[in-house]
Amino acid sequence: MSWYHPPILISLAATLGGCAEELGPEAPDVILISLDSVRADTLTFLNPASTPNLAKLAERGTVFTQAISGTSWTLPSHLQMFTGLPPALHGVQEDDLRLDPVLPTLPKLLSGDGYQSAGFFTCWYLAGEYGFEDGFDRYLNSMKGGADLDRALAEAMESNASMEQRRRDFRRWKTTDQYINSPVVVANAAKALNEVDDEEPLLLFAHFFDPHFDYIPPAPFGTRFDPDYQGEITGVNYWENERIFDASKSPPRQISDRDLEHIRALYEGEVAWTDAAIGELLATLEERGRLDNTLIIVTADHGEEFFEHGDRGHRRTLYDEVLRVPLLIVPPQASSLSVAPLYSGQVSLSDLLPTVLDYAGTESASAPYGRSLRPAIEGEGLEERPLISSLVVPVMDKRRGTGRGLYESLRLPSEKLIRFWVQFEGDAQPSMQSYEYFDLVADPGELNPVRTLNDKRVRRAWAKLEQAMNEIRVQYLSTPRTPADRLVTEVHAIAGDDLAHLGYASAGEEATKDPSNRLGFAPLPPATITPNKTSK
């Protein structure tokens, strides 16, 4: 038996053409809640002292303890949720690219089957311009000043002025507390619920950005998890604070263990505050009768590093602290007689879309890549399969100049292989710079890499990665694509000041016209192995 299910190719004609199907009265509402930058070990859904509302909700659903993101930052991971495709397949791995409009998304699929929909986002990497709004009846910027910010962004994108002038014009609308926005999400969702048809099934997407740094939870959450702290470190200006991290020093980490413990407590406070906001949202949904026949999914886009591998934040590596995410799925109450409280097998963010389609009973399209998690929710096992994650990063070399690096990883519950490719400006082809293998059973912290192909485990993992990547290549080549130069967007360049404050190094860079030759835009050709070669 194959150890990997081949992807099911998308029927674009069935997805994007034809009339909407008539859904029966039992079609469930779908609530998808995404928390930004939340680690699986911080949000377990099992700790009422930390997240009481989600812990209560988890009593009705299944907690997936080994859910894996396809990358370690916001834009591509949310597109993975919306398309069911890993970033290596949907191709949006840099700030200046939008989703190919020929690819079906969750709101498109459900709208074609009679669903009404509303979405609420709280970070520029979920702006509608990236492709998220397609298929939504309402898709609202829920940052403070959201309507003005959206209007300013639209004006800047339509302007013929220089990019610097457009940035300056856009900056005038920035507010200091722009990203403290969970109450705005709840308020916008409540208003939208007053406007939807109670007789029609609903897709509601809510993105909560507050767990992302800066870590400044309001009272009482700011002191709840570290009440005895007497130090001076705060979560304000976390990314720029050289008392935490100073790249000019070796090692760059400057923060003490005790101060880092306090930062982690502030982070947990942000998650707890967001839990309180989600509790308000759930109460509003319950008041409107939208919680009984409802599929609820709560997850995160990626995790967060707190110096496990020498750095902080995310979008730098593919280690487990940034790839493992919380995942809770609560099925409609009438959908099954029993629900498994925990599932420890490895699952993917790509599995969310097929799970929704399964419960919704839609026949408009097959699941693009992942698989429905309904069997696991109902107490059955799922065949173990490898997962591919990827990440594009900028690289700099004193001799060769600037370029791009591509991390790609294969993960199974017991092992992991990470490869790193580099392509400098002017290079015809990328070259492999390094690789590292981890035994996740003996080394769950990924601290003892194996860097030689003389090890049989490394060669086996390499072959598994290539087999999984080959299936991605086949699906990529079989799917119609929009010309690459039509997929470029300037959102990140215009909002660059905001995004740079959030740790995104490439924010503010101007878009290039043709991304087709970049690392990460399309799957790389197969990589053969050379025994006796040791990774750098």
C-alpha cells in the first residue's frame, strides 16, 4: 500500500462554472477562527485557567495535538487554509504575490453551493487584494480605522505617484494601536450577523491578530501569568528592542532566561485575552442560533520561536516551534453520535478545506490536496502521511550579492528533513546549500541534526521528500495557471512601515514584474543525492 495518498486533481469546470446547488436544511454553518502566531504548546484547548472559553468549546470537539502548517508566516499559511494547497503548490511565498484567481478557495466553493459568507481580517497579509476576499459577500478590514485604511490603500494602489509618496500618503492613516483589534473583530461580526439571512447556511471567518507581537495584553491579562515579575522588560517594541536581540553581537540573544520567561507570560496573556474575545463571539453566535448546526474550526497560521534555535519570531525557519499549530474541530451536533476528544496523528492545515466540504456535503469540487479529518473526529484512524512545508527568505553574500533562499521540509511524526536552496541574482539554477535530518522521537527539540547522507535514515527521508514533491509537481503542471506577471501586488510595499515593525524584513520592497523564475513560485525539479556528501 502506498504510504502517501496522491492528490486529487481539481475539476475547475465543476468548481467555477455552472449553477449553485440547492442545499438541504441540514447544511451546517461553518465558523473558521484563526489566531495569528500561536504555538501548539501555548494553546492546548485543555487548560481552563488559560483559555476558559476554548477549553469549554473543546468539550464538544476534537483536539488535534499534531497539526502542521505548510510554512511559518501569515500570508501563505492562510492561503493554505483557504485553498487546501500547501505553499509549495499555491505558489504565494513572497509578499508581492497574490493567489492565482483560477484556484478555488473555500468561500468560492461554498458560495457556489448556496452559502452566504462574511470574513474579518486584522493584518495586511490577509488583505482582500491577496485573493482572500474572492467569494465572500462581506470581507471587512477589522483593524482600528479599517474602513479608512482600506480606502487609503486603494487610493495608494491606484496612484501614479512614486512608491515613496504613496507610502507617505498611506502612513497618515496609521494609528498606534492599529493592531489591538480583537474587540473590532467581535463588533464587526455581530453587526454582520444582524444582516445575514437566518435561513441560509453561513461561512464566517474571523482572524485574530492580537497574539502576534507586540505583547501588550490589557489588564488583567498582562500580569495574570507572571504576577511576581520585578524586571524592566516589556512586550512593547518587541522586535526592535536590542535588549532582547541585537544582531550586531554574538550571540545576538541579549535577553535573560528570567526576562524571556516574562515575555512568554505576556504572550500567553495575549492568547488568553483573545480567548475572551472569542468567548464573546461564540456568545453572539449562540444568541443568533448559529452554534447548534455548526462546524467550528479554531487554529493558528504558524507558531512562534522564543530562542529555541537562537532567534525570535517566525518566517525564519521550519523548526517545529513555528510549524506546529493548535487545532480544534467541533462538528455539528447532529453530525455524529460520538466525538473523539483527542487525535494525536499528524494532520495538516491543507486538511481544513476538505473537512469543511465533507461536513457541508458540497459536490462542487473534490478536495484539492488534503483529506477530510471527519474520520478522525468520529474515532477512526487516518493513514500516516508525510507533510511538505516551505519558506522563501532573502539571502545576502558579500561576494555574490543578494538572492533568495528556499527551505523545504518533509515531516513525519517520527522524523524530519529540512533542505535549504539558494539562488543569487544572475544564477541560472538554484544550488543546495545544506540539509539536516532530525529523529523527532529521540530529539523532539530538533537540537541534534544529522548532516550526512551516509546515514540510511537521511537517504530514506530524502527519497520520501522527493516522492511527495513529485506529486506536487504533477498537480502543479496539470492545473491551468494565470500568467505570472498578473499575480503581482503592491500591498506589502505600500504598508511596508507597518509590516516591518512586525518583523517582516522584505516589507516595503517594490514588486518585480515577473516572478516566474523565483524560488518558491513553482516546485523545483527533482534533486538527486550524492552519497558521502556532508551538509555544510
